[in-house]
Amino acid sequence: MRRRSFLQLAALTPFADWSWHSDAMPRAARELIEQASDGKPHRFQLASRDFLLDGHPFQIRSGEMHPARIPVEYWLHRIRMAKAMGLNTISIYLMWNHFEREPGEFDFHTGNRDFVHFIRLCQHEGMWVYLRPGPYICGEWDFGGLPPYLLRHPHIRVRNKDDADYMNALRRYVGRIAEQVAPLMARNGGPVLMFQIENEYASFGNDLAYMKELLVLWQSHGIDGPFSISDGLGAIQKTRSYLPGTALGLDGDTDFVAAQLLAGDAPVWMGEGYPGWITHWGDQDFQRGDLKATLQALLQQGRSFNMYVVHGGTNFGFSAGANADDDGSHFEPVITSYDYGAPINERGEPTADYHAFRALIAASARAPLPAIPAVSAAIRFPALQLEPHASLWDNLPPAKQVTLPQANELLFAQDHGMVLYRKRVHGGGMLSLDGLRDYATVFRDGHYMGFLSRMQKPKQSLDLQMALPASDDETMLEILVDSFGHVNYGHAMSDRKGIVSAILLDGHEQQHWDVHSLPLDDAWLAGLRPIHGTPSRPGVFFRATFALRKTGDTYIDMSAWDKGYLWINGRLLGRYWNIGPQQRLYCPASWLRAGHNEVLVLDMHRTEAASIRGVETLKDADHAA
């Protein structure tokens, strides 16, 4: 998924105006095989500028969805929704950091991590799979799927064959993925037709040898392809990083003729076609798109495609990524919802686009499409008032003394959450945090002075300086730093968190800080000591319990709150922020209980509680068509 503005995408040349060379496009009249994945060995090939399944031309009609963004209880439903829309393939990103949080510690089983089970569900439904295992995937996911533990190496160069630390970690990951994927390849009776090498590498680098080394690495572990790459045509032309012999997927670009000149006899297809787009915190509204005309032409021409995304899901926990310019400026964190304007919305409902796309595909299908599956019930619950539960300030772990600020990853091996910087200072003046990553609230002798933000949006101006009033006395300066996700695209990906350069007060560098690690993980939360009395300053956990007669999907309305994190029954739904556009966080039914439930909110600005309520949609205007 490339970082490209929605307006740029909308300005693409309409499909109907594209010029075609007869020898560069699939023949619309040719006989396309309609073969479901059936558990038997099949031969999938790249030949004659086309995809061949068992020797016959085959049109990949793919929709992307990510098991890591979907509660495991809904995997089968979302696959069936894609099938009922007329697709025959599911495209899947594997997020490396979803499986390996710490070096060498892999988890392929808990929660929604059993991707092999997801792929087997696809096969059970007769769906093929296009597998995109990274190592880098972008996808608006934290660090583009790379494990943030790589940033604990001070001089790491990710996506670089000459960096030993990166390549050692990569080889470990490839080995563990390959041993599970090899039996799932189509030639072995599995549903996996094709395997992507890296992702959008031409938008990052130009070392074709790196791509070739990745290819050889997969092959050495028994993954023989066929292989694909996916990127913007202009980036590939500029960097000359097309990997010979791979299917060439175009991301949002439409000039198949020019792309075929690069690909030779290999197929060119739409590797990512966008029905919607990314939404960042501070956007005016949720992004939407219009893929109908493009989809109609793709179907008419028999051109293979992958719809990014058919169903987006949710950036639960700390998984949302961020975008920034190559110098780190124009930082734009991604919201918690990954609805994306997709035809299957965040909680699995068909949208108006779903029905339009289904009608287009049905018109070219040989057999009636399956019935649209029923969607699980949504519930609402009335406003619930929370109460103060605990204070960050009463739950500080022992401090680490540092001379100068350091990134969280280097100082604490901490990938997400918060840190607190404290020291006693004389006087006042301009406080400057040019190395702030990403948001801070500032306190002086326990009094809230204001916030500083790396964000650059109309509703949230970039501000890394704050005037502190002069004082004749020594005062305690405290800077509480909150982080968003690591940048997931471009050359600013070594986006370490916390404070990564000097703290200046009235132009003078401040040294010798006490720094407290506040990772906000399960282990740290389990030790929270309750508050006694009324909170005196922001940084408060608020809590409430509530009872449900029955469970169902719901959205937790956080519009009365400022900025922070929301947990339901110990599970982190994600971040909220009153600058919008998202004010409601999706909670799947499986995370709720009939009977007793607990909600926990950490707000960076409030000392008084507000209310929450359960509603049925992401926003008031949302509805299933």
C-alpha cells in the first residue's frame, strides 16, 4: 500500500480512456478456467503474459484482507463475504511483527496469529490465496510489519542485504514462515497460487540484488513460486528494480502497456486496486473511493486484479502505523479503524460498493454467486459514567538515569507506550523538543502546562516549543511522552520513539534526566495501584463495570474524551483522539461477555471522568446497503 494522496489517485486516467496494444492485453474472448481450490495438486504458471492454471488461462479476482486485523471468530465470515461478492482469491499480508515480538520468540497460535488456519479456511471455501509475507508489507501497519526490536540496533539499515543484523533476523523469519507455507502451495494441494517478494521495494530502494537474494532465500526453503512483485509503475521505471520472471502487479497505476515492456512475457496485473484509502488522525472525514468503472473494465478485459482492500478490519492494540516525509516531517499517524472505505465494512457488513461490485462480477460469472452471509448482530448500551481508578504518577517504576535523552528502543528496549522525563530546573524560557516522538504533555511542579505535538494537520498544528514562565526557584520539570505507531513507508522508517535528540530550555541543553518506562503492556497494567482521592493532574486511568444480557458487535463512543487508550475486558482496542475523524472504536462481540464487563480508559488530558456508550456504527451516517 503506497503513501499517495487520495486526490492523486482520483486523478488517475479513467480506465475507459486507456490505450491498449493487442499483444499486451489478455483477450477478453478467451476461455477462462473457473477452478476452485479443492485440496488437489494444481499447476499455476506465469506464461504468455497470462496466468495459467493447469495449462488454461485463469483470471485472479482477488480481495485483500488481513487475519491480523480480524478477530479469529470472524475469519470464516469475512472469507465467505468475499466469495459471495464473486471473488475467487484472498490476498493476505503476513505481518512479521505480529508473530515475532522479541528476537527468536515466535507465536503462530494465540489470538488471530494462526495464519495457516486462515489459509485452510480459504481452501475449505474453495478460495485461492495470494500470499504476501513481507518481510516488509507497509499496509499502514506499525513499522510496515518489520519487528520494532530491529530498532534496538543503533545503526540498523532495514531492507538492506548488507546489514548483518537485519539479514540475520530476516533469515530466521523466512525459515519459520516457509516451513509452514510450503505444504500450502498449489502444487502440493494447497490454495496458495502465488508468493510476493518483499513489497513496493522500488518506492524505497534500487538494489535489485537485495530482491534477488530474497528470492533465493525463499527458494532455498522450498518455496518455488510463482513469484510476484507489486509497486507503482513510475517507481519501478525510475529504480529499474523489476525482478525478472515475476508477475508485475501495479499499485493504483493503469498503464499496463508500459508495464508490459518491463515484464516481457510475464503477466502484468492490478496488484492493488483501491476502493477506498487511508485515514489519518486529523483528516476531515473518513476516506472513500470509487473503483466501479475500473473494476468493470478489468472484468471486460479479463485482466487479473487484487482489490486493496475488500475488508480492512481494525488496527487493534498498538498495531496502527504512520506516514511521514523522508526527512520525518509531515508525520501522519493512522487511525485505529482500518475500515478503509472497503466494500465489506469494519464489522463485516456489505456496503453499497459491495452490492455494486457483486453485480458487476455476477454479470461476467458463469454460475450464480453464493448468497450473502448474514452479519452478526450489533448491540448498543446506554451512557456509562466512569470513575478515576489509578494515576500514572502513583505507578512509576524506578527511574533510569541518563545524561541525554535516548530513544525508547535503545534505552528500555520498549517498542510502544509512554516514557516520562523528569529533572529539576532553574528559571524558565522556551522549552524545545525537536526530537519529540510523538506527543507530550508538560508539567511543572505537578501543574499541567500544555502539550507538544509532532503532528502536522489543520486541527493539530506542529508545535515542538513551549514558553515556560520565569521562576526564581528550582522547579520540577516533567515531560510525559506518548508514541504513535512507527512509520510504515518511505525513508523515515527508522522512526524511534520517545525523545531522540536534545531537550533545550531557554536555548540551553538540559542534561541528567530521570526516565521512567511506561510500556502500557499487560504486565505493567496488572500492577496498577488504585488511586486514593481526587486526581490532581492528567494522566489518569478511569474504570467502570457494566453488565450485558447478550453480546454483540458494538462501537464504543469516545467523543466525550480527549486522547488516550481504551481497554475492554483487558484487551486494548486501540487509540482514540478527539481531533477525529474517528470517535468510536470497534469492539467485536467475542471480546465482550454476557454478564460482567470492565472498561478501562487512560486519558492524557482529563482529571474528571466522562461517559462512554455503545453504538452500532462507526459514524452516524454509516449503514449497510
